[in-house]
Amino acid sequence: MRIISVIKGFIPHYRDIDEDFFINQEHSTIETISQTDQSETVVTSKETWKINEQEQTEAQKEIQYEIRDEASRKWWSMFNEYEYKPKEESRSNNKWYHWFNESDSVKERRLIMKLDLILCLFSFTMYWVKYLDQSNINNAYVSGMKEDLKMKGNDLINTTSLYTVGTILFQIPMMFLIHRYPTHIILPIMDLGWGFFTLALYRSNTLGQLKGYRFFVGVFESAFYPTIHYLLGSWYKPSEYARRAGVFYFGKMLGLCTAGLIMSSCVRLDGVHGIAGWRWMFIIDAIITMPIAIIGFFVIPGTPHKCYSIILTDEDIFIARKRLKDANISIESEGPKFFSVGLWKKMFTNWKWYMFVLLNILVANCSNTSSGSFILWLKSLNKYSVSKLNELSSVTPALGIVWIFLVTSFSDQFRSRWGAIFISQFFNFFCNILLAIWDIPYSLKWFAFCLQCFGWAASSVLYSWAADAMRHDPQERAITVVTMSLIGSASSAGLNVLVWKTSEAPRFFKGYVFTCAVAVSMVIVATIILPLYKKDERKHATENGILLYNSAKGEVPPTLPN
């Protein structure tokens, strides 16, 4: 039995923890403290009451109630997204260089560090591999694949669109699966399939084979992006999400960086064992993918409610559930079943699904990066070798890591998703308006391309905002996150063919003008979302210890809860 127990410790399994044990421990600790230091009721000049909550909550901890008169509310408070959240979540308590919130306990910080390692680091690594595999098609195209497979016209963009179609079709069942089945099984299986078809790409001898294999690469990619965002929203509080999602997104930029560097090395393998250099890239990508997919089976933790982690302790899981409960984040859906009319009526009769899906459609089309515009421009100059061309292609995504860090840090530090989206799209618009003009100095064009990843920097912020807005219903969040990704990818597949035609490279006038319009539209839609989000947050103010009234309307201050 002991051997079986040891073996079980290395195999992910459902963690059924005794929450009462940890609750009783907390009660005992508080009772000991209360014998020497009795709680007092305090009234401050800001009308803040500290009340003893020992007999009211599981946590048995003090909370602050604030009575707030909205008659003196300033107009710019509309831009304060945390206006109705607990004070410990406010910006003033944290510094930009702090990774943790100052209110986090030692045990919470230990838990967050573990989550950063097993969830953020893994998702970053897997996204790096995935985008390595995604972007290799552009690098292979300029490194001999075009000539070997006799590609012409819009064959490149059409092949890329087939990949997106595969992703779209198989994201539909993910709406049902990721909320109900173990993610530590779903993701590794899909990732192994991804690696297998990436390997198969090296055997492509015709354009038809290339398109077919690429379609199935997209099929097996379908679960990854929405599932990771669902997991991040299940473990982290709103004030922690954006930077962690940014770390996850770093993988995309690193994939773009290293695809060029790996392709540069693969060119030197040209002819080894009779295999062309561009084919070696698909082989190497597959070799990297397979072991990371297997590691995922052991490190993906599931959710706090359905945890399968072999790394987190029972106390870690309890703390994770408790901190989410303190932040009014539901970890278990008590709503209607997936196929019930009630669920879908709820989904389609509130603003969240429509507005976040719309905003993500814009995010999916807000960058010129996926078109390969930068590398195609470099190739058109006819001044770089194939090896040098692939090396230079890593410049803009490397800068993209910096842009993402700055934008997501702004979002978490200043507690402003709207502001982060505005900043990212300001630079995105500036970049694309320069490229739309085109006839500008060579150095200025280089500068414009160096800003091209600013558009994508808004993605992590958007998913953070969506997770926060739907924190009260995990099922609604799961469906919305998947449909955001699904419809965003679908729009990208169709629009890329229209506005980023390979035959128009490297000028892409329509593409750059279109991206400028998308950048402006993103700010407009985010500005529409902001008051809708604030209206919902106001409804939950009491849960966060904020009691509201408006003396200008003749309302009287509310009484404190008994």
C-alpha cells in the first residue's frame, strides 16, 4: 500500500481536500489571539468601520466597511476600474516593481510562486513552441519552400488561413470540454497531436499536402489558447492576471524570435541526409514540442475546484480557494447545464459576451505581424542572405516582449485595462500610419516595424478584463473565452485573405490602413465597455465592503451590517 501511495504521488489525481481542517486551524489561531487582544470597533474620519467578523465568515478575519457618498464623486472616477473593489486591491498599496500585492501573506506568496512556475512558466514555454511552429511557415517560405513546392500568388496566405480554419472548427467543442474535463489530460493530448503533424510537414512534396498537414496542426492547436486563459482566470485575482497573461504571451514573441534564428541554423543543414534546410526546421520544431507536451500532463494543475496537481499541497489548494472567495470570484458554477436554454439565454441577453467577443475580433486583427510584412519587406530589398534574413526577422518580436511587459505592467499597476488598451493602440496606430504612407526614410520605416507588436500587447489585457467581468460564473467565463478566441480567429482567417494578399507584398497599403482603423475601433469599443463594466461592479460594491448612497438625491447613509 505504501508503494502504491508513493507511485500515486507522481501521477496527477483528483485532490479531495478537507477544507474544514484548515478552517478549524484558522479559528483556533484567532481564538488564541483574541484572548490577548480583543477586537474593537473603530470609526475613522473617512467613515470607515472595522468590525469583528469572527462569527460571520469562514476566514474569521477583519474586513473594512466604507460608507461612501456618491454626491461628491468626480467625473474622472469613471476611469477608475477599481472604484468599487476592496481597498487592498487599490493602486496606492502597490509599487510597479512589486510582483506581489502588499496585502498578500507569506503563504499566499508561496502559492503564487508555485503557480507562476507550474502554470505561467509552462504556458510560456508551450506558447513559445506553438508560435515557433506557427511562424515557421513564413520563414520556410523565404528559405526555399516556395521554390520547392512551386508556390505562387496567394498560396502562402491561403495555407495560413487553412490552419486558422482547423483551429476554429475544433474550438467549438472546447466550450463544453474545458469547464468539465481535466485540462491536464486535454492539453497534453492535443499538444502531442500538434507535434506529430508539425513533423509531418517536413514530408510535404506538394502544395496540397502542405495545406492538409497545416490544417491538422490548427486542429490540435484549438484547445491551447482559450484553456490557458481559462486556467489563469481560475487561479489569479484580477490585479494579478494581466502580467501573468503577459508572461504567457512572451512565448508568442519568443517563438517569432527564435523561428528566425532556428531557420538561420537550419539553412546550414541544407542537404544533410538529403533533406532541405526548410524541412529540417519542421523536424526540429516537432522534437522540441513532444517532451514539453508530456511534461504538461504532470504540471498543469487543473482549477482550484477540480485540482489534479502533484505539486500543490492541500493547504495551497485551500488558500487558492479562499483568496478567490475573498475576491468574490466563483470557482464552481451553480448555474444551468451547458445545453440548457437558461444558460444560453443568460449568455445572449447581457452585454459581456457581445462586447468582449467584438473587442477580441479587433485584437485578432490589430497587428500587421502575422502577415509576414516585415520579413517580406526585408526580402524585397535584395540585400540580405537567407541566413541574415531569418536573423533579422527576430528583431521586432524581441521588442514585442518589451512592449507587452510595459502594457501589462501598466494594466496591473494602475488598475486600468482601458488605459493599457489605449496606450497599446496609440503606438499601433502610429506604426501603421507610417507604413501606410510608405514613402518615408529607410530608418523611419525600420522604426515603424519595430513598433508592430504593440497591437498584440492588448490581448493579455483584454482576457484579464473579460475574466474579471465574469468572475462570478466560471461556466459563462469558459464559454466566452472560447468564443472570443474562436470568432477572433475566424475573422482573422477571412480578413487576412482580403487585406494581406501576398501578391501585394511588401506594400500592403490596404493592410496598414485597415490596421489603423482597427486600432481606433479598439479604443472606441473599450470606451463603451468601461461604463458597462463599472455599472456591474457598482452592483457588487456591498460584497466588497462599500456601502453606497447619494445625498444629492435625498438618500440617507446606510446602516452597517449586523
